[in-house]
Amino acid sequence: EKAVTEQVEADVTKFGEMGIRSMGVAKMDLKDGKNEWKMMGLLTFLDPPRPDTKQTIIDANKFGVNVKMITGDHLLIAKQTASVLSMGDKIFGSENLPMLDPETKQKPANLGKTYGNLCLAADGFAQVFPEHKFLIVETLRELGYSVGMTGDGVNDAPALKRADVGIAVAGSTDAARAAAAIILTEEGLSTIIHGIIIAREIFSRISNFITYRISATLQLLLFFFIAIFAFHPSSYQPEDSEDEWPEYFHMPVLMLMLITLLNDGTLITIAYDYAEASPTPTKWNIPALFITSTVLGMVSCFSSLLVLYILLDSHDPNGLFAKIGMSGVDYGQITAAIYLKVSVSDFLTLFSARTGPKFFWQVRPAPVLLIGGTVALTVSSLLSIVWPVSEPDGIMTEGLSSNMGVFVFVWLYCLVFWIVQDFAKVASYKYMYHSNFNGINDTGVIGDIVPPKDSLV
């Protein structure tokens, strides 16, 4: 009967607007040979989101992950659910979504170009079939986005398989589990946010590790390479010196081994350092990372070359040492002072490399890293003081115990250039962000996009 049909449709709509699902109950009247169905009523049931789902979506958005709802439920229920979860009001039906070719089962050509804006602008889709879910994921992937998909049923399996990260929730079917890359063992989706945070913290630590390794290596290699060819200690030798200064500057192998050994020890502590999860999706930007490392390494290298010149020139009556009232430095102590300078610069660079675009004092180091750096600095300082008078590899070497003024000078010099180094690092980041060097500002986050007019169903 038309009146009953209209009443049922009105009731279903009313319940749907409240997020309540309806199931019709009817029976067949077999009396008098009639095969007619008679409407008996509606069964209603509520399937609300989990209590933690709304906060999970808020947290995902905070970390630059755009969340979309794709459901086979009625459009009205989908809109009500999206309203409860604060997901937005752009919930569309499946009328304008692509379909697989009925004969070849192939996806439509130019999927991203044709349906990209619709899929990006929508907050969700309702009344969809499994192939819709698959094609929505494929559309977003064709646009270059990394797509994660959650699901629990057989109908979710194709989309779970196609997504970059398919996640089968707790209680999923075997088909969903087989198609997914990740299987959740506990109820709820909050574990996904925890995984995002942990992954980005790990990414930050790896990036800091590489930055420090490159910068420290550049300083060591370039400094010793340039110093050998650019400086001839014999030309700086004072006339009253009893020892013969070498023709070329070089350091004992033992000192180089100590530098690299302590360097590697401090590197290990980066794995336990505090790390801040990026607010947007992260990706490798090798050119930008190399520029940052190069800036850190070049400042350290330049400062090492400069202090080597100052120390070699310390006997000059018009030199810097004479102007600040310090006496000339013997060659053996120059060797120890350069060992101290290179070591201290290397270990201080660690505290600058770990903070990315921020200044070193803006991110508190973990106790393990702080202890590791302190131990390395202390050991290097003590060795430069107590090193015995000797000639390892034929190179005059003497500790600074008899000339603590040089020890203090080198330490203060390193601290000044550490600050200069950190400001240079921050400036390089600001330049790269300002010029969007190699797409450093491209986060992959979906912006506000207006859907096509014909998709507003």
C-alpha cells in the first residue's frame, strides 16, 4: 500500500537522521492463495562509534593525516556518524564514484584526473560497494598520496590490499587479515596514532644520526686534507726552538683513532635521545639533509683550520697570542691542542645536529645522550692535558698541563664557534623553507578542496 510505503520510508529516514539503523519485518499472507507481503513493522538498532574513535580522528588530523569514512551504510546514518565524530559534512553517496569495467574488470582510465577532486574534497562516502572502496584508494594513490585503509570484512580486502598501509582491526575476517599489512590485536584505532608517533620519532633519530655522521666526517676529512697542503709548520718555527718542526702538518694515528672511537660512542646515544614527532608526514629529503650537514661540517672545519693557523703563528710578536698576552706554543702542544679542538668540535656538533631547524638549547637532550657527550668531552680534555711528551709516528706531542692557558683558549674558542655553527644551521633551514628547496615544505597533507558541483548529492 502506498500509505504504508510512505510511512515506512519516513520512519526509516527519521531513524537514519538519528544514526539508528532500521530493518523491516514483513510476512506473507498465504490465505486465499494470495502471495502478498504484509508489513509488520521495523526493528531498530544502534551501532555507535567506540568512545575513543573521535579522539583518534582528532589526533590523526593533528598529525597531518586526513581521515575519510567509506561505508556501506545508508547516507543518512553516515552523515549522522560523521557529525558525531566531527569529521565534516561532505558525505556523498556512491552515485558519482567510478566502477570497474563490467567485462574486463579494469579500472577506468585517468582515474586520478577524473575523480581526484571528488575523493580529496569528500569527508566520506556512503552506500558503497567493495569495488568503490578499492577505486577510492586507487584514485588517491594515483594523485601521489600515501593511503592507509582500515577494515574488518571480506568486502574490505581489495582496498586493504591496494592501500599503502592496510590495517585489519581486531576481530577481522581471515580475508581482511590476509590482505592487510598490519593486524591490530586490541579493540579501537588509537594504536594507529601511537604507531604514527613512534615511527616519526624513529625517523627523527635516524635523520639526526645521518646529519651528525656526515658533518663529523666532513670536518675530519676536509680539515686534515686541507691542513696537510695549506700549512707548513717549519715556516712558522721560531728561531730559538730546539726541536725541528715538520714540513707538513699531520697528527698521530692514535689520536685519530681516539677521536673516531669516542665519536662512535656518542653516536650510539642518539638511539636513546628524546625525539619530537613531526606534526606532518615525514619523507626523506636527501639534498636538504646534506646541505644541513655540510653547513655544520664546514663551520667546524673552518674553525679548526683557523685555530691551527693561530697556534702555528703564536710566536709572531704581531700575532693574536701576543696581542692577548699569551706566549708562543711549542709544536708538541700544538698537536695536543688540535686534537682537543677537533674532538670538542665533533662532540658539540652532536648537540646541534640533533635539533633540526631549532637551536640546540630549544630541545632538551636525553640523559643518556648528555652523559655520553659529557664523557667523550671529558676524556678528550683529560687526554689533551696529560698526554706524555712523546713522538708517536715521529710527530712531536706534548700535553697541555704546563700551558693551561692554551687549553682554556681552545675550549672557549670551540664554544664560540659552536654557537656560530648552530646559528648557521638555523639560517640554512630558514633559507630552505623560504625558497622551498627541493620541496622541503611539501608535507603531503590534503588541503581544502572544493568538490565538483555534480558530486554534491
